[in-house]
Amino acid sequence: MIPLLQSFAIAVTADTTSFIRVNQVGYLTDAPKVAVVCMLAPGQPVRFTVREENGRVVVSKRGRRTDGAFGPCADTQRLDFSEIRRNGRYVIEASGAKPVTVRIGTDVYAGAADTLLIYLRQQRSGWNPFFRDSVHRHDGNVVDDTGHVVRFRPVSGGWADAADYLQYVATSATATHSLLLAWRDHAGAFKDSVGADGLPEPNGVADVLDEARHGLEWLLRMFPSDTELYNQLADDRDHLYFDLPATDSSDYGWGKGRERPVYPCTGRPQGLFQYKNRSTGLASTAGKYASVFALAATVYARTDSALADSLRKRAIAAYTLGTAHPGVCQTAPGRSPYFYEEENWVDDMELAAAQLWSATRAAHYLRDAVEYASREPVTPWMGADTARHYEFYPFHNAGHYELWRGGSAKQRALAAGYYRRGLDRIRARATNGFRVGTPFIWCSNDLMVSVATQALLYRRMTGDTRYRVYEQAAIDWLFGANPWGTSMVIGYPRGGTWPHDPHSAVAARLGPQALTGGLVDGPVYRSIFGNLRGIALRNEDEFARFNTGFIVYHDDIGDYSTNEPIMDGTASLVYLLAALGDRRER
């Protein structure tokens, strides 16, 4: 049957206008399986077939309708082959499009979560195993609102936030929490291949716990006492240089490569130059500290009781600050107007209260969690057309799931209902051929991870599969079922199409494989791309045919809005891939 495939391919010309988009990683045997045909010109429903590699036809259907335009696709058609449940490799053919091969199996996501940890290790500050050198060892100088140095605090460690080397508690605490959750819920998805220092020598501890511990230790340095709550290390003056981390030339007035500024949470607007944030309190940051410390206390309770006890105390101290100082502590801009414009904080306090209930069994924390949950049942970006940068963060409320795990039957039903309300808003928007309903704001891939994770959690909480199609559509989008036909994770899957020219000095100098496992920002509205400062494509756009609609994506080092790898998004995806790779989940 091989000649049949060859003759079919010959009929597909270089100027074809139809493209089959699939999840390049593959499909779990029990999951929905849908490829999407993106037609660059209006078309009619096409017949498609799915063959085993030996040529035997297992599915042959003619589409009943198309699903309309989306982005560059003048028309779309969904090719549903969910009836195939046998492990194997299959070839999908559709009239006028190049055939594609997909994998179906129970283990298609095996090792995926560990792959993403490669990127997180490369992002380490302090000792960095990728460079086998210490990075930003002089951090840092605590500054006041005028920029004057108040004191030196040894806070080297943690992870760089993205391709720049700024470090934020908001994203680092969220990332550490995601890694700890991944271990708690899906330990079977992880291996032990490296030591605590990230070098390739197993140490008897799963790599995900080693990485979470690295993040946790930095957070403890950033909250050294009950009255010192720090929020940020470095600012966008970092952007003046495009160096490797180990040779960073950033100069904040104390010499190139020397100390970087540490910003405390003050509860008032911050910014040393022209631009200011809109901070109003401490609770958004304090809640994140409390959440991750309380969860870590639970995780380490059996293996390191002294550490667990210390973490529990730090969690209570952070929570106390959050209750005393409601409001948001946003990141501080430097010379640029851009910062993380977080406006919600009750979600952080709900998660903190729920984790403290789990860690202490003090009933008032459970009551607090229920009350906070009622104040923001749905993360506000869900159902919206747009939002400011990190306006509603974290991108989904993990507190609802923790409330469900520890609450009464009534409270569990409430928590599940909150997720259902948000997912209903996504479903109402997801009428396009790709079945995605997120706004295409900066870091849209974070939102895709969030939708898939919430749908998965809701399914786990209730057994209700009504959102399974949208869960799978978001996963598929991330790994190639999108107009550009690319995975959004650098280097994964290895034989697939993925970003080769990300916005990163590391990738530019050492090759994209240096960032293996990093999730990039993802497509944005054309209007966002056109209005951000300092964006200019450096090379011919290989996706030009697919950047004609209302959203754009460029695999180009010059586009930091769509093609920059992001630390917190990668960590959030670790949880999702751990669930998909954990056979106990199914």
C-alpha cells in the first residue's frame, strides 16, 4: 500500500491551500481524536480516510459540513477519528492536503513532563547546571521607593522569568506550587535522572521534587522574616543587554554583573522611573507565599518533619500578612511601561486558606477558603475578549480544586460548579473549527494550559465529560493542531515542528535545543503585535501564509510577544503533562 500513499502525495502541489493540523505528540487511546483541516480558500466538506501504516483503511468518512473561518483559515473542517482506540501509528488523508501521520497509544505522553524540566533547569539562577557555573551570585540590594539601597539580602537562586533574567515571586511561587502539585497528584509520571544540583547523577529524589525544592529555597530567601516580604528581583533595565545568564552585563549602578535590586511589597504604587504600577496591598503575593509553603509542608511532612514544620510556620506568617493587607502587589516597571498588571488577589488567599486547612486542620482556614472562593468563582479572563498583561493571575484558580479535595460534600459541589461556570464561558466562545475559546492576549498559551487543566480537574472531580472535547482541543492546539501546524514547546516532540528561533540569547548563541521543554508565549491578536514596543522580525516569515488573520505567531527571535519561552507557563504545563502521562489518571 506504500505506492498509494506516494501517489496521493504527488497530487498535492506546493501551492496547496489545505493543511491537516494534528497533535504531533499523539492521542491517548481513550481521548477524543480530531484533526483539523485549515483551508486558506473557502471549500466544501472533504472525504478523509485514516489508514494503518500497512495501508489498511480503518476510518473513511465524508464531512457533513465545514466549521467556518478562523484566523488565516477561510474554512475549517474537523476530522473526527475518535473510534480508533488501538495503539499504533496512523496516516490521515484528506482531499487536496498532504497526508500526516499520528500516533495513538496509552503512553504517548510518557516522559513529557520530565522533558519540560530540562528548560527549568536551564533557567536556574544561583548554580546553573546547564552552564555549570553560578549565575547572578551577587543578588541583591533591597531598594526603597527612591532607589536607595536599604540593605543587602542574599537572594541568589530561583529561576529567570523568561528570556530576560528578571525574577518575580508571583510567577516563581505559582511555578513551584505547580511542580509540587504535579508530584503530589502524579508522582508516577516522573523519574530520577539528575541530582539536586541538576547535574546528571540520580539522587533518589524525583527530578520534579529537586526542581520544586530549588524554587522553594529561593522563596524562603525572599521572605526572610515576618516583616520582610519581597516581590521582585531585578527590573527591565536588564533588557539593555542580550547576554547569556552567566555573563549578564546588566548594570543597576553597582557595576556590570553585580548586585540587582530587590523590591519589597509595600502596598503602594512602585516604579523608580517614569512608570508606576498600581499596587494596593500585599495579599496577592502573601497568598502565593502561603499557598506554596503550606503545600510544601504537606509534601515534606513524612520525609523531613523539621522542614515541614518550618514551612508551615512561614505559611501562617504570610497568610497573616495577606489578611491584614488585602489588595495586589504588582511587579515594578523600570524604564519600560510593561509590568504584570495583576488585579485579583482573593484567588491567592483562597488557595492559601485551602492549603493551610490541609496542612493544619484548623477549621477557620476552611471557612476562609469558602468565603474567598465565593468572591471570585470564575477567573475573570474566562469568557472575555481581552485582558491586560497578567491581569488575572494565576490563570486559573487552583484553590477551587484544593477546596474540593478538603471540603464537605456541599463545598465540593460548589467548587466543581465554579469550574463549570468558567468552562461554560469557554465553550460558548469555542465555536470555531479548532474549538478554542481563549482570548489571544500576551501569553495566550498559558490560557490554553489553564483551560485544559480546569477541564481535566472538573472531569476528575465530577466524572462529567461534557468539556472533554475542549480540554483535548486546548492540548492539541499546544502541540500542533493550530493554524501554523507547530508545537508550542521548544524541542518537543523531537521529530515534530516546533520553535527553532525563539526570542532568547541562549537559543541565539547555543541553538534552540538549549531551551528544550520551554513553552513559548503563543499567538496574539494582530493589534497587540502591532502596538508593542521594540518588535521587529529578523527573518523572512515562514508562516506568512498563516499570519493573514486576526491572530499572528512568528517563529522569529525578534518577536518577544509570541515566541519567547516562559517559565511559569512551562511549569503549569508540567502538571498537565504529568496527568496525561500518569496511567493511574485513566
